[in-house]
Amino acid sequence: MAELLVESGQLVLKLSDIEKAEAVHGDLHVPLSAVKDISIINDAKEMTRIKTGFKVGMRAPGFASVAVVRRPGHKLFVAVHHNTPSAIRVALENDSYDEWIVGVIDPELVLANLNKDRKGS
């Protein structure tokens, strides 16, 4: 399962080997200064049903989506599986992505840890 963590002044999205194959993509890194907001999405399963935009990666509606999605003026990376009921949304600025959507099991804990780590870096 994808993992969000803070390392050396960067927010890192670490993908499992399977997710890297599904997304045709490696881990993502962004300077903490590019993180505009981090919030919780309560129904992550909806993110597997993204209907608009050009997608590169794996998408099985209602089951999983691990892909780059491009829409006019917007680019996001999504890593959500059926066993991750919630997600963390990372809004970015001054980066090649506008946002990351990452499925998690305990969004409150992940959000609290990210906010704590961001302040400590």
C-alpha cells in the first residue's frame, strides 16, 4: 500500500512494487514548501471511478485506481484500492502535479503524523 511520509524536507509518496507496476511510475517527491494543504477524503472508493481525463496506469472502477490523471489544466496522481476506505488529499502548488490522492486505512492518524512531521522539518 502507498505510504506518505516526510523525509529530508520533502513529502514522499512511496509506492509498493505492485503499485509502481500498476501506475507505470516510481515514488513521488515534492518539497514541503510545495504542499498547499493536506486533507481527508472520507469516501476514497469514489476516486476509483474518475471518469474524466487521460489516465496512465491501472484503473478498475469500484476496485482500484493507481494512475496519473490529466485533465485540462489539472494533473493528479491517485493511488486508491478497495481496501482503503478513506484517502489523504495533498494539494500542491509550484509542482508538476496539482494534487495526490492516496488511499489510507486510518486517515486521522496519517494526517496527524504528516502535520507533526511537516512542523518538525
